[in-house]
Amino acid sequence: LTELEDINYIGSDEAGKGEYFGPLVLASFFVDKKRREYLREMGVTDSKKLTDKKIVEIVDIVKSEGFYSISVVDPQRLNELWSKKGNLSIIMGEEYGKINRNLYQKIEKSGIFKDNELTEIALVVDRFSSVDDRILKPIKDKKMSFARVIQEPDGERFTNVAAASVIARASYLNYMNELALKYRCEFPKGYSEVVPFSKNFIDLHGYTEFAKVAKIFFKTTKEIV
């Protein structure tokens, strides 16, 4: 592990960004360096390396160990934001700004750090854009100051980012389970099944309902309608 594990930092990650169905979920997580070792021993790592079953098993323990903040952007709202912003990275940057501001306030109110120690907390985000200002601009706040802001490729190798990825993935899975119950069907994950499933869904429920479950700004939509 790098020197990042020797400092206090908030880790942020997302789930659902590349999935045609379901929400975009962003999560941020903080636990101090003393408790990170326990999370690593418990098997907290990049959610992509864990089975969905394992994620569901450990997510409540992960949440209980630290502070976290989540934003679940449902497909309908995400489609509306896309029509206004036209760029997913901009949307993600703004949502990260909201949850990191919320998490920073939770840490501040907890009293675990003195004021001067709060300014020593870093922010580590799994890189989602080559434009740094998309993460930096939304978190500029007089009431919130980070020692460093780092966009890191494969950021999930850092414990707090990995924990955030577990929380985000668990929230995404929970949302998809609710959709499955509502529409009495299993939404496909593989690309080859998306197009025929979507055409059948629209026949049954209509396009307006479809836009509530799918990211219709994806190029895949052109193959469906």
C-alpha cells in the first residue's frame, strides 16, 4: 500500500455508470487509518473483484465502521440531467461535490478531529474524467477544505475508495432488485440481451416507462427505437 494509507482521506467511487439499466450511484466513505486495517482483513477490496453475494454480506459492516454518504441518481433524473448537461462526467462531478460536502460535515460534527486536523484530510476519487476541474470545481467551498484532491486510476486499491465502491455497488444491486420486483422481470447485464429485452419491455410498458429504467442517452438506444 502507498503512503496514502498513512494519512486520513475520504474515498469516493461509483457504480452503474456503464450499465444501460438502473441508476448511477456515487458513494464516499471515511474511516481513520487505525480502522482501515480491519476493513482490509475483512476482505474489503474493489467491488469488481467481489461477488455480488459477498458485497451484500459485508456492506452493513463496512457502513458501521465509518462515515459515508450516497447519491442514487435514478435513470429518469439522470436522463433529465443529461439533456441539460450533455456530459456524464460533469454530472458525476456535481454529484460527488454534494456527497463529499455532506460527508465532510458528518465528520466535522462527529468531533473526532480538531479544526486544524480537518484541513489535513485528503480526498481520493476513482478517476472518471481527464478534466480535473470536473471534480475540483464542485467541491470548492469555504466551509470545506481538503489537504489534497487526487483523481486516481484504479483508485479502488485504496481502502476507503474500495469501501465506497462496495457501498455504491450494494446500493445499485438493491435498486435493481426493486426494479425486478416492480416489473416482474430480471434486467439483463450483458449487451447481447439488452436490445431484445428493451424492445419487449417497450411493447409491454411503453417508452415513457422505459425511460424510467434505462439510460436512454446511451448509444444503445438507437438500436432499440
